[in-house]
Amino acid sequence: MNAQNTSVHIRLWQYEFWLLAISEFLLSMSVYILLPTMPLWLAGDQNLSAAETGLVMGAFGAGLFLLGAFVSFLVQHYRRNVVCIVAIAVLAALLASMYYLDCLRYQFIEFPLLVLLRFVMGAAFGLSQMVLCSTLIIDTCESFQRTEANFATGWFGRVALALGPLAGLLLFRYTNHATVFLVATGCAVASLVLVLMVHFPFRIPEDDVPFACLDRFFLPHGTVLFLNLLLITVAFGMLLSFQLPLLFYAMVLCGFLGALICWRFVFRDAELKSEVVTGLILFGVALIMLLTRSDLPIVSYASPFFIGLGMGLIGSRFLLFFIKLSRHCQRGTSQSTFMLGWESGIAIGIGLGLGCFGGAPQPLLFTSLILIMIALAFYQFSHNWFIKNKNR
């Protein structure tokens, strides 16, 4: 069987790796905590229409690509940890500015300014993720541990995707949106502090690095996989545009944990294609359940669990696909490409769900199901393409 899994090295989990993995978790939390609460704030306190709310939320996904072409130049001409720290500091400042303008000054924030804030927030988050996951975390590991390090930190981000909205909804329910902004800012600041606690030795910069290039940004060789992943994450993001209950995110978290257990035991020696195919089928079944049997109590538990289980399997396997597709010295680039496909797809999906469907469940769920069916059909091609083009 054509099976590939990562090894487990206890020595990987040393002090500095833990600091950076938790930093990645907190950085993701600072963004994900806003996913269910910011649309409520935009539509309620800021009086935006559904289309305007969708544009504001979707602008984050576009911003992720803004600074990617300059990452290689920045980390070569400036200290790589300093670039990450500055990017996280900008993200924290943007979150704090929203709290200041709305909660301290009691001002309406103009729609163009909101779009700009979210766009720049996406740029800061994208830059910090590219440097943190694609450079800093890799630099703390031995060469034979780096695939496992990428895999592990990817799971920290996926857990944050469930815990962030869960925390945001709890804060919004028992306090107000001001507290949500403060906690999001605090998560970003804590992430920054953890990066500051890790020592990175000085490296002599390379002289021939162009100002703009695709290194550490996007892997052209992985475009097929990127498009396949984007289809899946857009469908997932559209689902997150609903005002979902706490139970949904709690069960998605259970699904993520179930996917981690399945990866370790169920799919240990399985066919390489099985994880993504299983994940897409689980996602599709969950959508069919929501379309046809949403009134049954069991569906409110089973459907988000299946979605979390499916997305956990898909995310972990696609990340390894990108890594194994990369050529020499392209590991960081492959990591960034996966991050762009995952994060931009979710942001675009949320924007489309809010702006185009306005909370109408049936059309949105049906469209999401169509995207998953297209992704499953496309995967039959992209998987064979990957097998022929992989380099590891």
C-alpha cells in the first residue's frame, strides 16, 4: 500500500518548540475568536448590510496574499524573529484599534475603514504565519524532525479553529463584544511574548535575494493541490458563516481530536488516498444530514462531529502532501502555500456565505455540498498528479 505517515520523536518536544507551538495556537486564536462574533458586531453595532458584512470578513482572505512575495527578502535582510514579532504586533494593534474606536470612543467605523482594517489584519496574520510556521519553528528542529514539527503545529492551529469561536461565543454571551476584542488582543500579545522568549542565532543574510519572489510564499508546483484544498475550505467557510451554537464548535473540536486518533491508529497503514476521500465523504454526509434531517436532535451532535473529523483528516493529509511535493529548500514555501489555501478559503467562504446567502440555510448548504462533490471528483485527478510529481 502507498501509505505515508510521520514518525514520532519525543526529543522534538523541547522547551523552545513548545513555546513556538503555543505561540502559533494563540496567534490563530486571536483571529478565530472573531469568526462568529465579528459578523454580529458588524451587522448590529456598525449597521452594515449582509453584503457589506461579507466584504469585510472576506477582505481578510485577500490580505493574506499581500506581503507573501516579500517574505524571503524580509527574513534575509532583517532578523527573522523580528519580522514575526513586528507582524504580530501590527495584528495586536489592529485588534486594539477596533476596541478603542468602538468601545472607548463610541464611534461608528466607516465601511471602507473596516474593509481596510480587515485587509491589513489579514496581511499581518499571513506574514506572521509564514515566518513563524515556515521559518522559526523549522529552525528549532533537527532536519529529520521537521515534517513532524510541521504536522504538530498544524494541529495546534486546527484546535484553535474550534476553540477560538467557542471562546468568542462564550465571551459574547456572558460579557460583550468589547471583551472579545480585548481577549483577541491579549492572545496576539501573548503569542508575541512567547516568540520573544526564544533565542534565534544571527545568520548572515544572502546578498542575491530579490525584493519580490515566490520563495517562502507560494509553491507553483503545488497549484493543483492548492485549488483542490481551496474548494474544500471555501465550503467549510460558508458553513461557518451561519450563527452556529456553542454545541457545534464543541463537537467540531471532538471531531478534530477524533481525526488525530484516527490518523494515529486507523489510517496508520491505510492507502494514501483514504484519508482525504474519507474526510470528504464525512463532510458530504454531514451536509446531507443538515439539509434533510436538521430537526433531529442527533444531527446537531453528529453533523459537526463528522465535519470536524473530516476536516481534521483532510487538513493533516494535505499539509503532508504539500511538504512531500516540495523540492530541496522549499519546505517553508510548501507550508505557506498550505496556509494560504486553508486560511483564505475559510475567509472567502465566510464572506460568500454572509454576502450572497444572507443566512438562508438551504441554498448555502446545497452550494457547499456541490463544492464538496466537485472537490471529491477533482481529488481523483489531483491525487494521481501528486503521486507522479512528489519529491519526498
